[in-house]
Amino acid sequence: MNTLGEVLLKAVALKNPRTLRIYRDGKDLSHTADQVLQAVHRAALALGRRGLAKGDTVAILSENRPEWMIADLGITLAGGVTIPLYMNLLAPQVAAILRDAKPRLVFASSPEQAAKVREACGPGGPDVILLDPPAGAEVEHSWERFLASGAPRAGDPSAEEMSTRQSPEDLASILYTSGTTGEPKGVCLTHRNLTGALPVMPLLGALQGREVVLSFLPLAHIFGRTVDLGFLGQGASICYAPSLDHLGEDMKRYHPTVFAAVPRVFEKAYAAVQERIASSPPWRRKLARACLAAAGRRRASRGGKASLADGLMVLLGDRLIFRRIREGMGGRLRIAISGGAPLAPDILAFFQAVGVPIYEGYGLTEAGVLCVNLPGRTRAGSVGPALPGMTIRIAEDGEVLAKGPVVMRGFRKPELDREALDAEGWLHTGDLGRLEDGFLFITGRKKELMKTSGGKYIAPTALEQRLLTLPFLAQAMAVADGHPYPAALVVPNVPLLQKALVDQGLGAAPAEALCASDKALAYVEAQVEKAMEDLPRYERVKRVALLPRPFTVEDGDLTPTLKMKRAVILKKYAAEASGIYARP
């Protein structure tokens, strides 16, 4: 499968009666493989009748849903180029991308999203096709009317014929980076770039026609799109979870076998479980922790001999605790994939212990999925071996370099290419890492290294991972540049921190005053000190500032893919960061 058209035709050949699914208006709606093909064909013909020429761009501003996949495949079948946009972008951010991409048409999920496009483009902008028109309103440019305008006529090419016109080297999509370090950059991806990771699917043990994939990661994210396309080509059911708000319900509704997410989702799930354990009666709390410890020891001894006592504790834990956690994630999860940022080892170990296998992977907008741990080929702490056809090497300065079919054609602005692609075609990822027996370990971000006043370079990510293993911390950002030692800006999980203070006999603290509480700060810093004990002294976080508000996309602290915008956060909380080091 070297083009998106070939992915579509393979999915159709496997005849899954529930290829695309979504729960909407109280109903579980399904599209058969044949219905998907028919809708994609109509979308492609409708675009052609609107004058779409090969290489023209079309944008999609929508949550995950069947229409997203149908529109994307229809655009590329017609020879166009898809511009995915994150739903949570603000109008000025949408404007910046649309000015650069110049789409002929925009698919928008709602009137609110359509308003962003009109505000961005003004009069004379591209037509907007509404996927969800207001109830009862007559809308000229609705999804239904758009598809109706693509009804096949005598002499029209079939979907199969249109697919043969695609070349693996044709431009298929322009994805815009999430903007952690500045303005988003348009990344030009060919059909080969988008399908180059698909040979890994059989290595994940994909069962044709039997996998149920919960599509939660935004399809504007290269990771989410790669996973969905890969399993679509394996004949899987792709079930859409439009938002984080109802993710738990969608898990229980669809009972997925495959789920991909960024670490923040697993961190929130871990924190929720820890909160339930912390609020349990003392005997149950002690039992849960003993069972988890036994499960961890048993997993660590795999290949060796676990004790009978640990085996019994694991059986008890599975009956009382672990099974409920798995059922909360649908009960059938076979493969959970984490990517986009490192996942704290303790959180990874927790899910492995309760029977939810998480496989960490690695990629970036400029190169899709490069590496992933696989069933039977996993190394703790790594992001796995390179995918088939990919080559990874480490430069002299420790930077991860990549070459292979998933590496982008280049940026929309060619002058940016020389920053990322060298003369031999190696992509300079900007990440630091090391290779051990073919497994890649990411150790930091080249541009994010912090330099203390003592001249020591420190990678913040590893420190933040450790901080997030403390259940009463919800978010953390390390700081150190120009200072004698690392510190951190942290957002507490208020109920858990309150509970911890009471359990330690330190008394209750009102939620609104918790972050200003000296006893809360002292307790957190004491626990942080314990979490850092095995690190070199110059790497240990010694102090923190408790922040009363979480980092959010809406406030500009996070990218649409939930990565921290470090410069933004540091500027916003400059006084708090300075205050850490001003304390006696």
C-alpha cells in the first residue's frame, strides 16, 4: 500500500461491515467498507466538479469523525492536497495557516468552526462545507448537498481508476507543526510518507477485519492519522472518540483492541486511579499497593521464577482491582500506543502491571512514525526499534538522525529545508538520543537543554517525568537556565494533595488557598526530594512553585497536541520562577 487510494481499496476488499463508526444522537452509526468507498468516490467527483486540480489544497477543520476520513481520502483521490487543522486553534492561528496553504475549499464541522475560517479569510475566501449544519436550517454548502453533487454520471472515472492516477511521490498532505518553538511550519508529505509506516502493522499482530481501533488522537496529528490509516488498510473498525470529555464512555461503548494517545491521557488515567486508591479505606489502600508491588515484581521476573506469594497477590489484585481498570478501558485492549512525548517509566510500569500493555513509539510531523516497541520486542525506557525501511543513527553531538520512506519531502517554504535535511537526505530531528541493540532511547530535546549557572546541561523532560510520578502533581515544567540548580513550576492535583496533607497529620487546606500554603509547599518539596534521590546532585529538582491554574491549550500554554510551550509558560510565570530562587 503505497498510496492512500491503495489503502482505501485494501480496506474495501476486506469487507468490514463496520469500517467507520461513531456514536451520535444516541445511536451507534456504522459505515460499511462499500459505503465508505461510495462516499469517498462521491467526494472526489464533487471536488472535481468544483474545479479542483491536481495539487490544489483543501482544508479540514473538524473533530475526529467518519466525514474526516472520507473527506481526506476524497481530496487525495481527486488529486488534491489535504490541510488538516486542529479544532482548538484560535481564529488568528487558523488565519496564519490558511494564508500559507491557500485552500480552495474548507470542510468545517460546525458553524463555530466555519466562523473561524470566515474571520480568517474575510469576503472572497474559500467556500466552507458544513459537516453539521444547524438543525432545521437550509444550508447551501452542507455535507449532504456536497456529496449529492458528486453522484456518479456516465463517463465518470471509477474510484479504482482514480486511484491508479495516484503516485507514491505525489503530494498528499501539508501538516503544520504544533508550534512549540514559534510559528507553525508547513510539512509537505507525499503518499509514500503517509503510508511508509504501514509495514509495521503486521508486526503489531494486526488481525485483519477484527481489530477495533478507538480514534482519539486528532487526525491533524501525524501519529493519529498514521495509526488510523494503517489499521484501516488492515480491515479494522475505526471508532471515533470526538473529545477527551467522553473518552471513558467511548472506551466502554466500543471495547477497543487498539488505542493510541499522547502521554497526558495515560497520566490522567493513572492519576484518576491513584485518586481512587487514596480515597479508599486504609486496608483497601494497603492491599491495592501490595498487589501492584507484587505485579511489578512478577513482571520484572518474567523469564525467571516469581514467588508463590506474589502469584497469589497478583490473582487477588486482578480480581479486586486490575480487572476493573481494564474494564474501564473497554476490557479488550490489546495494544495501547503512546507517542508524542516520553511517558514516565513508573506510569508505564503501572499499566503493564494491571494488564494494559503500552508500547511507546517515536515520530514527528516531519517523519510520521519512526520507531515503536512491538509485542515480543520491547525494551523498557526506549521508543523501540526503527520501523521496516527506516534507518536511525546518532550524530556526534547526540542528535537523532533519520532516513527512509516516512521522511518528509520538505517544508512548504523550501528555505527551511536546510535547517532539517542535509545533503545526504538525513532528517535532523532536533531530539537527543542513544541506540542500544537497535532500540532508540530519547534523552532530551536539543533546543530545550537547560544550562545551570555552574555550566551543567540538563534535559528537562526526564525531571518532569519523575515529578509526574508523584500522584498529587498534575503538571510540571522544569526550569534551570542561569540558576544554580533545577527547580520546577508544578500544578497540583488538588484533591490528592489535600488528602496527602491530612494523611500526614498536617491538617486540611482549602482548595483556593492550597497553592499559597507553606505546609503544602514544604510537603511537596520533601516528596520531590525523595523522588530525585538517585540522580546526580546537579540534576535534582530542589524547589518548586505551586501554580493555581493548569497549563491549557486555551490559555496558550500547550500546543494542540498537549506539548508545553516552554517559553510561553516561563514568560507567564516569570515572577513565580524567580521567586523560587529568591527564597532563603
